[in-house]
Amino acid sequence: MPETNPEGERGHHEEGLSHQMKFQPQVDNFVNEINGYDSPFDEKCQELLVLNTKEGADVAIVTTVCTIEDLGKREGGKYCKKGRDLISAII
């Protein structure tokens, strides 16, 4: 028999008592798991390796990041040209 609310109307399936009783242990497990982690703001925290080294990125990395879009466009154009040439040769 479907579960009903006190007024006798059928509610959403997640409003039923059995669903809520199954959901409660899941919430408790989740909360316990989160509480098991150390605070990242605590200096004793094992998960936090380095917050800020104040070291800049290597010049080669900065150059690569700044030029990667142009490189992609250039290489993509070469790839498309080869495809068009291949199709033209077949036709």
C-alpha cells in the first residue's frame, strides 16, 4: 500500500517514511566523512601541502600558454588543408 501523508493525500515518493529512513543513514555517513577531514586552514592539516609559494611560473610555461591558441589555429588549418587536398585528389 502506498505511503500517505496525514491528510491521506499521496505525496512525492521521496516524502514517504521508508525513503526518509533510508536517506537518513546516508546523510549521517556523509556528514561523518566530511567531519573526518582536517581543516585546510589549520597548519596541522595533512591534506594541505602548500598554500602559496609566491613563485611565478617558468617563462617557457607562460610563453606556451600565451601562444597555444595561435599554434592550434595554425596546426588546425594545416590539417584541414591536407583533408581538402586529399578529397580533391580523390574526386
